[in-house]
Amino acid sequence: MCGIVGYIGQKKATDVCVAGLKRLEYRGYDSAGVAVAGDGKLDVLKVVGKLDRLIDALDESPLDSTCGIGHTRWATHGKPSKTNSHPHLSNDGLIAVVHNGIIENYARLRDELKAEGVEFLSETDTEVIAHLVRKYYEGDLAAAVQRASQDLEGAFALGVVAGDQPDLMVAARRFSPLVIGIGEGENFIASDMGAIRQFTDKVYVIDDDEMAVVKRDGITLSDMDGNPVEREAYVIPWPAEAAQKGGHKHFMHKEIHEQPRAMRECLLGRLSDPNASITLESLNMTADEIKGLRKIVFTACGTAYHAGLVGRFLMEKLARIPSECDLAAELRARNPVVLDNTLAIIVSQSGETADTLVALRELKEKGAKVISVVNVVDSSIARESDGVVYIQAGPEIGVASTKAYTLQILTIALIAAHFADVRGATPEEDLVALREAMLSLPELAQTLLDREDDVKAVAAKYFESPNALYLGRGVNLATAMEGALKLKEISYIHAEGYSAGEMKHGPIALVEPSLVTVAIAVKGDVYEKMIGNIQEIKARSGPVIGVAFDGDTEIPRQADDVIWVPECPELVSPITIAIPLQILAYHIADMKGCHIDQPRNLAKTVTVE
Ligand code: F6R
């Protein structure tokens, strides 16, 4: 969502903040700003639009302090404008605050502060924090932030500086991610490790209701009551270059191409021999617990939800455990029934998505055992789960999730195959074939990437289509939904992912020459039915791009164009087929000149409900 960076040290604070924010721009990008402390006052610069505008403004009016905070915004309360952008200031300009999250009781707090004579300039929820901190500030910034936090309801990660205190910054967290970077003679605040990995590989991960006083020569952690907190530094396991484009035009393209390597890393230490059992120690579940499972509930948002849908299918098919998959934002509304021995599987790339975190807490409270399938190590979802299986994808920066999706499915497939093995629910020879298929995935993914130009040629033919329909069935219904999501979010082409079987119950009315249909028709349980559905579309003059296994002779006769995928067992085909669909969406968006890594209105990590 919004990105926060703070710096205190020997360097120019704005240089460090901007370099850090550059890495966070994918979180939100409708405005940006910095505030630096020095000479008894704060200097502030804010711009509407992308970070480059802030860089230009700082070139024109440099700010020299070595202590400051910065922010990129993704609007929640109030439209993108200079007044609504962060940092927000107290009326006397003494306190500046950057914030990620949502203050739920801001309207009441604003009315109370107004009644006390405070003047509000913006429409944001954040502004109340600056005024509250000022109200409680009597020379001890940490005490004022601590006191103000008691009045706040909702989620926040905060960076706070005071004009008369150029030697410290204060950071605080409740529900929104926050880390403190550890340097030598310098220290950092950030909402994401990726922002400061270029400066340090050591961080303190801050927990809910904790805060930090950050000085040049030291960091003091405490809870919100002021009790000291001891924490071991976490060493960021990936190199600084992992957060750079490495010669690719976009992060999305880089991340699509990282899939073979990421799949190898995901399999490493878990599956190496098709005849041997899968090892998933961090799952933290005994054989008896796995045998006793009565129900599995997957929950997630967006792309991760689609991975959960595939997961539901795999669990029922392989492990024979009744499974559901819920949109995290909807889960609480239906007050789900949690039976004894229910397992919740939470799927999230960032591990910080607010809706998903709320759903996790709901399921946990109702008695479910919770395991998560997460990318970002030590993220909130990972920490609140009873067990966690990391997908090992490395940093994903492109807003449209690509490698995390295929790795989420692969990780869930490992869990499902493990459960099937422990429960004896799938014949051993089928499990061996499945493990073989999983082991071959890195190679298959590379073959698909080598065919990028073929998919690009299909993109060139259809990139001006106003509408698209993605059809699939069975395990690949979710693939169709994910293909459509990729296309709509980065190219702004209206696209729907639909069950091919449901077509005739309504959507078929949309079929006409300007609606392109992508039909996933790989050999397997639903192949014949998919051919029937393609014929229904062709009969109504709709152009069809078929997705078929190599060597298929029927699909080229039925479809206008074919995207070829190497043959593999149907159960792992959602992983392989996702790759050309990512490439198709990528090239269509690129041909349309879209901002692929930062699509309009989107944020990489949605830390508000
Ligand atoms: C789409 C996309 C989003 C995320 C969703 C959940 O390409 O990236 O739909 O999948 O916001 O995010 P995580 O996985 O971080 O919980």
C-alpha cells in the first residue's frame, strides 16, 4: 500500500528516503513527500504523481538534513493531492508523520481535535495522528507517540519526526508492516525490507503494538507501555540486486522469467526423488493431525485466491479432504462454521494483506489450525500462523503477481501430495507420477519462456480487442480466472474468467467478432467438453485462442490461434498454462503502452480492508 522510509545518519536524508521509496513505488504512487528535521524546524516537500516528480522538486529545492522521513501514497481517504499527501504536519509545523494503514476512528478524533481548536487541512485519516502527537508532545517524542497510539483505532505503521529533535525518529506499529534497518552510525525505518536492502541486510521486524526510537548510534525497542523489548536482528536472505530489473524492461517481465529458478528453489530440500516422500518440516503438523483432518478452508485475495481455488481442487482430488476456498474479504461476513480438526490454509505473497490477515484471525479464533503459504519471510501472516510453508519466490515487485502465483500452486501441490501420502488417499504410482511432474516443472517453465515470441505474435493480433473471455473447466477454471485478471489489471482490457460450462447460462450472449476468447483446452478430464464449448463460440463468430498441449491436432482445427504448452499431468497444468497467459497479458499491455509495473489504481500490498 503506501510506502514509508525514514533515515537518520550522516548522509542526506532525502537521498536515502528517495532511493528507498523508489523500491516501494509499486506499493502506491499517487503522490509522494518528505519531511526533514533540523535547525529547530521541519522542512517539507510534497508532490502529486510519481516519485520522479519528487526527485525533480528536490533537485530544484534541496533539503540538507541528515534526519528525515518519506512516503509514497496510495489514496484511501481523500483524493490524490498535495494537501492529502504525506508527511502530515501539526498546525505549528513541529511534528511530521508518515503513515501506512487506516485509522478507523479518525472522524471522531478529528471532531474532538477541532473542538480543541486544531485546524485540519486535508481529507485524510492520517492528519489526526500529527495533531494528536503534537497535543501530547512536551519534549519527549517517544512518549507523545506512545500516548497518541492509545487513542488510535485501526492499522498503522508510523514514522514521526519533530522539528526540534534532529537526532531521533520514532516508529510505531499496529497491524501494518514495519522494520527498522540497522546500520553503522546510521539507521532506517521502512514499511518493507526491500526498501532498505540496498543499505543494510540487518533489520528488526517490529511487532504489533511495538515502537522504536531510532537514533544515529542506536535503536531502542519497546512496547506501547514503554516496556523494553529485546529482539534479535533478522538477516535479509536475498541480495540487494534481487530488487532490481536486471536488464528487463519491467519487473513483471523479469519475474515471469525467474519462474524456472524460483521453482527449483521451492522444491529444494522438499522434493528431490519421485519415489521418496515430500519433506515439509515448517508445516508443523504431525501425521496424526493430518490423518484426522475433517475439512480444509483456503482463504486469500486476488491472484492468491486463484491459487487457493487450485488448492481446493488438489486437496479434494489427492488427499480426499473436503475443501473450501473463500475470498478473504467475504469470509467474515458468512460467519464460517469451523468444525473440529479444520485446517485453514492462508495464501498470500506479501503476508500483509489486511483482508487475509483478518480472515486468518477469524478462523484461528474459531478454533482452526492455521498454516500459511507465504512469500515474504516473517510477514504478519507467517508469524500469526501455526505453521508456514514459504514459497521461496524471492522479492516480487511487479504489481501483477506472476512468479508468486505459480509458486503458490506448486507449494500447495506439495502440501496436497504430502497429505495424500500420509493419509494413503492416492495410489502410490499416481503419487510417484505427480512428484515426477512437479520435478519437471522448472524445465517445462523454461520451455514455455523460450516460446515467448510465439505468444507475443498472438498478442500482436489481439491487443486492440476491447473485451476478452477466458474459459476453463475443472482444475483450470482458476487458470482462466487468473488469465483474465492478469489481462485486465495491466492492459485495462475488460476480461472475464469463466467456467466454460457456465457459458451457455448467460455469457454466451456476449460472443461476437470483437470479443476474443481464450479457451484452455488441454487433454484431460474436461478436454472433450472444452472442444464443444469452442465450437459454440466459433458458431457465433467469436475469435478463439486455444491453449493446447503440444501435438494436439483437434484444437488447431477449431481455434483461430493456438498457444502451445508441453504435455504434463492435468493436475500440474495450472502451473504451466499460467506462464503463457502471463506472457500474453504482458505483451498486450506493453503493445498498448500501459504502465505495466504500476497499473492505475492498484497497489502491490493492500494493507487496508
Ligand atoms: C494481482 C495481485 C493481487 C494479489 C492480492 C493478494 O496480480 O497481485 O490480486 O494477489 O492483492 O495479495 P497477497 O498475495 O500479497 O496477499
